[in-house]
Amino acid sequence: MEPAWRQPGRGRGRSQECPGERSQPSQKEQERPGAAAGRGARTKTAASSDPPKAASVQSKFEEIRKSNQAAAQRLVENQISSSSDEDDEDSDHKNGKTGKILASTFTTYTDQTGGDAASLVKTEQYVSDLFQSGALTCLICIASVKRIQPVWSCSSCFSLFHLPCIQKWARDSVFLVSSVTDEDFGQKQHPWPCPKCRAEYPPSSTPSRYMCYCGKLQDPPADPWLAPHSCGSVCQKQLRPSCGHTCLLLCHPGPCPPCPKMVSVSCLCGKAKPLPRRCSNKSWSCQQPCGRLLTCKQHICTQPCHTECSPCPRVSVQMCVCGRDQAERPCSSPRWTCQQVCGARLSCGNHTCEVVCHDGLCPPCPRSVSRSCPCGKSKSSLPCTEEVLPCGDTCDRPLSCGKHTCSMRCHRGGCETCRQEVEKECRCGKYRKLMPCHREYLCDSKCPRTRSCQKHQCRRKCCPGNCPPCDQSCGRTLGCRNHKCPSVCHQGSCYPCPETVEVPCTCGSAVLVVPCGRERSTKPPRCKEPCRSPPSCHHPSREPHRCHPGPCPPCRQTCSLPLPGCSHACPQPCHDLVLVRSQQVQLAGPWEQPSEPAFVKKALPCAPCEEPIPTSCFGEHEISPVPCHRRAQFSCGRPCGRPLTCGNHICSRECHLVTDGNKCEACEEGCSKPRPPGCPHTCPLPCHHGDCPVCNQMIRQRCHCKLSTLYVECRTMMSADEQTRMRLNSCNNQCPKELSCGHRCKQVCHPGVCEDKCQQKVKLRCPCRRIKKDFPCSLAAQALQCDDACKEQQRKVSQLKEAEQRAAEEEEHRRQQEELEAFEKRQQRGGRRSKKRGRREEADEERGRSRWWRRCVVVVLVPLGGAALSAAAYYLLSRT
């Protein structure tokens, strides 16, 4: 019969109607807009035609949903043992109280034992760890084993490993053992060990498929109602020790529990009647003496009922094998030798037996049989007293080299070493050399091959190719980040760290053992002991609380420290360690990390005492309550009212304390007495007795030229006459004003308008700019006339221009004449001149014109001289 949770009709969306009456659209139909539109149109039509039916379907769906939620809630409440708080959970786990679902897994076993589950503690722990997230760890990759991952379970220690991890472990283990022990790598079948218990498995047992715990189902599916990696059927493994019965539990991790069946068995010695006992504990003793004869054949066994008798523990006098000596020895080992040589006469009568203590007859004389010469070629039968002589033939016994024979005559003793010279090949096969046969030829070349680790070279001299495994230490940091690999240098990743680390709680009472490397991510175990951390504040003890990881919570006790300067105690909570925001420097950008944490713990000083104390103000105007930390006299804010030193006014300052350094204000009223005539200043003294002092203030004013600032005493200015005032107002510098001609005034700083008679020297030129003379600025208006030399020079320049014009006209006439003649010649010849000849004639004409201009310049400029000659020459040459 199917269980209740597998029966149809009670799941989500199921009702009493048959499955054909209500079908859900497929995912592809939901994704197709057309199909959805068509289905929506049909649904709309049906809804419009039968609205009550749609409402009933919706109400039925809500009813089924609520019933499913209620069933799930009842399942959780009834099948799982829950606790109210963390303390109850710890006590339940300690007392072994588990949920009903976990207990129902072992009903097939407890039915056989009458409800006794004491033998299921170990198996129950394995099953319980399967359902806890992160409880199982693969010791190879140091990662959690999830319920959907393929795993392999060791048949000895029952540890779970990831299937790819254990496959790689098996291959690497066989490779390392073969590289160290095999001369011919990979020819022998070496076992591989379990990573935890080191139980050995043959190479044929390397897991290649994902199987359930009992080995019946390949690739078991993940079922939330079954144990992870289980097939859900009865285990049926042969129980250990083998009794002929099989395991009754469902496919489970861990060891199978002891056999729970009842059998009728006799006692160990077989004397008592058979009794019904549990098959796993069927051996029992009747406690009667055994009475069997021991192996010494002298005593009987006196131990209580047992299976096999132990060796006789008594001591007796026993003879040795040869019968010469006797000694006290255990009865369990009656045969022993005295370590003396026999020494009896052999059958030949000439020699004695050399065998150590023995029983029976002595062996025959070894020299009485047929003997051969030293080389073994001739045999002879001689008395045992005579020696066999060498035969005189060549020895021919094979030498130690195995290739040649001894060339000496038959001789006694061993043959000498082979001294023949042969061409030998070195061990690596690269070189050959003539050398004695008994010597091995090894060259000096080093092997460049890589060793089994695929990292280091062999570097052995004259290596024949079977490079030894790498003898260097691996030294790489393991996955735990705490230890280094102790193995020799190898390929692939290193084996996981075999060490375990204890993760204690803060006080050390509770300890959790985890694989090395997991201590950083493993939380400390819970502890019920009180916290033993010393207080970090001034209080003698902390508030009572349980042991916990991390820092203790802040102290909430009252500070109660005496405040400085008064007799009161601090009423605030303890503030020895308070989280305060640290003053961090502004970061340049998101790539920078803060150098300090955002909050730091600091000890804050006690707050000022706020106890009110009645205190009077400085002027004793009022009495008000003041906090203890400010209990000194205070200012009430009213005017002081004390008389000033002038005797005419009272102090208008705010209420203040009168001391030698803090007296009432001086009278700030100004002096109202009349000033001397012409003085614009007031008396600098406050309200005072007697006459006002002489005015010594400085008057600031501009000089006549308005460039400099002058400072003159008020009394000096007021008492000076007109001439003195003009002198006092002058800066004694040259006047900066400009005259109408543009030059600066030459007089000293003066009042009024400057004189318009400038004596500054200026240079004047004639109209032709040949004559230059200096005149005063006031006479600059008179014009400088040209003289006769200037006129003569102007006449020559005009003649030069006329000659130039005539030469240009003649040149133009000549050119036109030449062009006319050339045209007439071309007309007469009747042919066209070549372009090259035309260009040559044009160049000749240009050179002719240039020569003509130079002759004109020479003819015209020779009569001229000086500056006129230079100017005219420049003008003509520029024209040419």
C-alpha cells in the first residue's frame, strides 16, 4: 500500500474530478501568443456563457490550497520535535531526542529488538548528519557534500567523498606508488588507500559509477522523502560479523547495526544447554572450568568456559634436542637447541660432525663421495683423507663478467678478474670505448629527461633511461593553508591535509574537531558555561552571561566613579569602551581602502556633574541653582551699577566680578570742552578734569602737484602764515605737469598754472631734409629754408628723371622697330620659326636691353657725385 503522502487526490491542485476533466496547458502553449489568445477567447466565451461554474472552480482552488497548507503545518508539528529556544534545542540534542521522521526510519529494526535502539547510535548519527546542511565534508577537496552530488562511501570507515575526488585520489595514489617502487613503471597492480582510514582497495575497485549505499541502484534520484544518496529499498547487506542474516534497515549510510534476530546457541565450551540469545551477541560463557588437555600433554586447562585454550603458562625442566643440556622453559615451547656443535665421529672414522645441536643420526662425511678437481673437468674417488689435485688443464671456468673464461691452469680458489680489453658501450648508449672487461663504462653526460614529477630533470650521469623518481620534497602549501606537502615531488595536486584541528569555544569547555583548513569558516561550538572573560572596564566583574564567540557585549552597569572636583558619583552607564566614529581622511576614489575602521572603541571621560547647587551672581543681584560642574559665581546679565572713577557716571557692563585685573569700565563719554580756533579735531581724552592737551594730530594733505601725500602737525599748520603754508604744501620735486608743446615743466612743485615758455632743445630739418639744426621749443614754429646746395641737388635729380624717360621712349621705339623687322622676315620666309629658335631670339633681345640700360646709367650718373649719385644709381638699377 502506498503511503499517505504518495496517494493521489490530496496534492496541490488535485480534486475529486478525474485528471482528464482538467488539463494544464504546456509551457510552449503558454509562450505562444496566438495559442494564448485563442485559449483566452475560448475561456472568455465559456466564462460568459457559464459564470457560476468559473466562480466555483476558483473557490475550490482556494479551498484545496488552504487544506494543503494546514496539512503541511500538521506534518511539521507532529513529525518533527521542535524546541522553544536554543537551550531546549541543545538539551534535546544532548539527550538523544530526535524527530519522529528520523525515528520511523529504524522501525524495521526496533520491531525486532522490542523498541531497543541502543545499538543504532552510530548509524543514527550518520543518517542525522545527512540531513544537516554542511555537516558532511569531503576530506579530499575540503568542501561540503551536497545531496545532489555523486558520492562514494568507504566500506571501512563509511566516510563520504565526491565521486570525481575519489577517482582522482585513486589514480594519483597508484601513480605515486608505481613511480617509487616499480622499475618498469605501470606493470604492477598496486592498491590505493582510503583518504581517512587508509583501508586498501585493489585497482579494480576504483569507483566508476554513482551507486546508492546498498549498491543496488545506479544514479539514485534525489528524493526529499528519502535519505540523500539512498534508493529507499531494504539494505539486505550481509551483517558483520557474518551470521547469515542481512540488514533490515532501508538503504542507509554508515555501518549496519548488529543483527537483531534471536537464535538458540550453546555456551563456548559446549557443556551447557542451548539458550535463546540475540544473534549479534550469541556467544556466552557458562563460567565452568574448561578441563581440556593442553598442547604440552602434561597439564589441563583451568580457565572458565571459552572457545580455544591458550598456551600452557607453566614452566618445566626440558631437555634440548641433542639431549646434552636441560633448562627450565615454558611448557608452550618444549623444543629448543643448546647451540653446541655435535662433534660426534662420522661414519668415515676420520672426521667429526660439525652440525649444531640436532636430533637423529649425523649426516655422512662430505669428503667420502665422488669429488672433482678445482676446475670440475675430471672426477675421482679418493679416500676422505686425501685432497684432489689440479688436473693441469685450462681452467675455463666463466669469469665474473659472464662473457669470457679463465685462461689459467686448473687452480684452487677463485678466478681473477677479467682483464681482456673489449669495446664497451656506456650505459646510456651514446659513447663506445676500449677498456678492461671487468670495469663498467660510464660516460659523463647528464640525463636531460624529466623525472616522474614532470618538473625536475634527471641529471644522473650516463642514465640508461629508467630515471629514478624525483627525490626532492614537494613543499607546496596544502589546501588547508597551514601545512606543506610532505611527499616527494609529484604530478597533479597534492593530497588533502590529513590533520584535524580542534575548534574550541571561548572558554575551552566545548571542542569541535574539524579537518585542517575548515577552522577558519567553522563557527565555535555552543557552550552553556558562564563567560570567563575578564572585565574590560573598571568594574570587578561582568554581568553574568553564557560563553560566546567574539567580544563580550558592552557593560551596562552604572559607572559610579567619583567625579573630579566634587563628592558625587557618575550616574551614567559604563563608558570605558564605547563605539565612536573615527575621523577618516577623505578617500581619493573608490579604488582606495580606508586605513582605519569606521568605528573604534574608546574610553570616554565621565560627563560633567549636573547636580544643582544654589549660587549667587558676581554683583549679588540674585541666587540661582547652578550645575555642580559650574557651581562658581556667574553673571546674571543685569548692568553692574558700580560708580566709575570719573565720578560722573556708573558702570554699564554686564554683571561681572571685580578684581585687580578686571575692574569696572572706564568712562567712555567724550570731552565736551571747546577746541582751539581752526582745529577740526576733538579731544582724545575721555571725560577728564582740567584743560585739554595741545592737539598733536597729523593732518594729511596733497602737495600742489597732487602726487605726494604730506603729513603736518595740526598746531604747526594752524599757526603758520600764507608763505609758510605754501612751503609746507610743496613736495620740493619737479612739477609733473605737461606744457602745451608736450614737454614737462622744469619748475619745482608750485601752485597755479605753469609758464608757457619751453626751453627744451628740438631738432629741425629743411624741406629736402638735408640740413638739420637745434632750436629752443618756443622757437620751433619758425621754418628752416633750403640753401643753394639743396637746389642744385634737386636740379640734378630732375635731369636724371628726364634722361631716364627719354631712354625708355627710345628703347620702346627700338623694340617696336625690331619686332616689325622680324615680322617682315617671317612673312618673306613663309614658314614658321621653331619654338626653340624663338625663345633664343627673345633671350638675346633681353640681354641687349640690359646692356643698353647699363650704358645709359653710366652716361647719366658720371657727372653726378656724392649722395645724389648713390640715390640715382639705386633707382636705375632697380628699374632694370
